[in-house]
Amino acid sequence: MNNIKISTKLFVMVFLTSFTLVAIGLYGLNNLSNVNGSLETVFKDRVVCLKQLTQITDMYAINIEGVTQKMKDGVIDFKAGKRKITRAQEDIDNNWKAYNATFATPEEKKLAAQTEELMRNSDEAMESLQSIIEKEDKAALSTFTINELFPKIDPIINNINALIDIQVAVSKDEYDKGQEIYSDAKTHSYIIMLFGIAISLSISLLIVYSIKKAILNATTVVSKLADGDLTVDINVVSNDEIGFLLEDLKGMINKFKNVISYVSSASDNIVAASQELSSSSQQMSEGATEQAAATEQVSSSMEEMVASVQQNTNNAHQTEKIAIKASADALDGSVAVNEAVSSMKLIAEKITIISDIARQTNILALNAAVEAARAGDQGRGFAVVAAEVRKLAEKSQVAATEINELSKSSVNIAEKSGRLLGEIVPNIQHTAKLVEEINASSSEQNLGAGQINSALQQLNQVTQQNAATSEEMAASAEELSSQADQLKEIISFFRFENGSKYKAAINQPNALSRPRRNTAKVSHPPKYKSATNGVSLNMDTLDADYEKF
């Protein structure tokens, strides 16, 4: 029984119970089929026949003899009597044919043949009856009824009554047979039920006992495992599902021991690694703090340098505006000087014309004085005027000559000024271009300084975030160490072969063994050369003592 699977045991138990029920059911159905056959025979071959024979008897006794008697007594007329007799004959034929189609016993067949012969013999009397009825002769009807009709019909009624008695007797036989079948079926059913129950109960108790024993063994093992006892000895004595379960539990316990040993060793390594990680995180946090401070100082210096560069840029921008304006003014002055030179030359030309006019006026005055002298006393007044005009012309010519000299001198000075301004304008324009280039360089320098300052700010934020992350990492490492200690306390719940609580410090060969990291400070050489000019950001030397993870 131990080598049979539980599913097979349960199947056998259910099969025996089902077989018993099926056997009882089939036996009962067979008996019910027999009883049903008897009832069917009683109904179809006896009860229905009984009804048909009774109707034939009634047709002869009531619808033929009775109607004939009523016509003879004048209770009904001959036409109505003829219709009833004709209908009675038809019903008799139909019922007799239906009766002959049913099953009959040999005795019943013999009696039925005799009755049918009597019925054929009565046909002549029925024809004579129909003839008398058509003639409506009551005297002949009375004589025919007593002498011929009743002697022909009464034997038929007696035989049919005998057939009715046969139906009742056969029905009684079928009833007795059904009672016998019922009695035998009840007795046999009790025997089959008791036998099936006895066998099913015996096998079921045996199966339940074997399953219960295996389950109790498995329950004991599981209870010890629940108490943390890994020293439980599992003895597998069956090859059923419970046996497979115990085999799996046995393998699970062995793997469980290895897992606990592995977890314990891993917990020790986690504790050591978390402590190391906490120490490294604290060192990293301190280095990040120092680096953040250095970055903050460099950032402050860069802000001052950015402010100076911004001021230089503004000054260069103002100088550029002044140089451009001076260049434009010098160019305008050169144009104005050239225009002044042109105007002075024009004035000099006009003064020459005035000098010529004064010379001509002097000549005219001289001629007028000559003419006045020729005129004598009459031209004396005109001579005086001519003399005055001559004096005025002489003065005008002298003044024109002086003005002409001044104009020539002014033209020379103006031309010299124009040449000087023409030489100054390109220099001023070149100066404005240089100032513009200085302004562009200052703007680029200002932008670069701003970008450097922004990068330093970002570097400062990253450094501070690294410091905060390092602190959080140190806290996480401490929490991890605490969790590892709790895990060691949890696995100490289990007991091993020596019966004592498990010690987490056991080192198994298959457990992980992680080497401790070297936390000594490593000095790295600078990766980049420091700049000879400008701000020196020697960041590599600040974090060279910290180990990269």
C-alpha cells in the first residue's frame, strides 16, 4: 500500500463505491424494466382488452337487445332503432378487430375463436332483424327476438364475459409476478449494498490510515521546521505523493542549510563592506567640503575679475564712441576747411576785381580832373569832386591790395589746415577701429569670464551635492550594517546538528568571501599643467587623496 500513489488509492476507493452504486442501480433498473414490462402487458393486453370486450358486451346487450325491446314496446320508432343497431354493429366490429390485435393466451385464443364463430352465425339473424325493422312489423319483431335473436346473441355475451374473466385472471398473474420480482429485487439489493459497503469501507479505512500516517509524518517534519529545527531526520517509507513531498522537504532542508550559511557569510561581508563604505564616504564628504570651499574662493575671485572685465568693456565702449565721434568731427572739419579755402579764393578774386575797379576809378578821376582843368573855372567844382574820387579810389586800391594779401595768407593757412586735417582723419579712423577691436575683445573676455564663473558655480553645486551624497551614502552604509546585523539575528533562530542555535560567524566553503578594500590614500599626479597666466584652478591637487569608486 505504501508504494501506491494517493491518487490511485483515492481512485480505487471512489471506483469501489461507484461500482457498488452502479451495480445496485443496474440491478434495480433491470427489475424496474421487468415490472414495467408486466405493467405494459397488463395495460395494453388486459386493461384495454377488458374495455373493448366490455363495450362489445354493452353493444349486444344494450344497443341491440335493448333497442329491439324498446322498438317492440313502442318506446322508440323503427328508424331511430335501426340507426342505433347499425352503429352498434360497427362498434362491435371495430372493438373486436382491436382486441384480436393484442396478445392472447392459448386458452383465450381458443375461446375467442369460438366467440368469433358465434358472431358470424349471428350475422344472418342481424340481417333478418334489419329486414323486419324496415317493414316496421312489431309482431314479427317480437316473435323474432324471442325465438332467434336472443338465442344467437346470449352465447356471444357469455363467451365475451368468459374472455373478461380471463383478462382479470391474467392481470392477477402479472400482479403476482411483479410482487415476486419486487421481493427478489429488494432482497438482492440489500445483499449487494451490504457487500459493497463492507468492501468499500474496508479498503477506504486502509487507504485513509495509510494517507493519515504519511500526513502525520509530514506534519511532524513541518512543525519542527517551523520551530527552526533543521536537525529533523526525515525517513521516507512510501512512494506516493506524501513520500515525494518528504523527499522534497529533505532536499529543501539541505539547501536551506547552505542558504543560511551563505546568507550569514554574506551578512558578515555586508557589515565589513558597509563599514568600509561609511569610512570612504566620510572621507569623500570631507574632501568634497574642502573642494567646495576652494571652489567658492575661486568663484569669488572670478566674480571680481568679471566685474573688472565688465568695467574695461564699458570704458572701451565709451572710448569707441568718442573715437568714432572725433573721426566724424575731424572729417567734417576737413570738409569745412576745404569749403573755407574755396570761399577765400573766391573772396580774393572778388577783391582783385575791386582793386581793378579802384584803378579804373582812379584813371577816370584823373581824366575828370584833366577835363575839369580844361574847362577852367566852370570845371573847378567838378575837379574838386574828381580829386576826392581819386583819393577814395587810391585808398580803395590800397585797402584792396592789403585785403588781397590777407586773403592769400588766409588761403595758405586754410590749405595747410586742410592738409593737416586730411592727415589726422585716417589716424583718428584707425584709432576708432582699434578701439572697436578692443571693445569686441573685452566683450568676448567678459562673456568667457561669465561662462567660467557659471561653470564654477555649477562645479560648486556639484561639489556640494557630492558632499551631501557622500553623507547620505555613509548613513545608508550604517543602515545597511544595521540591517545585516538584524539578518544575522533572524537566521540565529535555526538549529543545526549540534542542537545549538546557529552562529552567524560560521564560514562555509561555498559562502561568498569578499576581500576588504584598501582605503589608503593614493596620490595621483596632476593631469593638466597649470596656466602661467590668469587664474590657476589646480583642482586635481585638491582631490588627489581620495579614492575613485
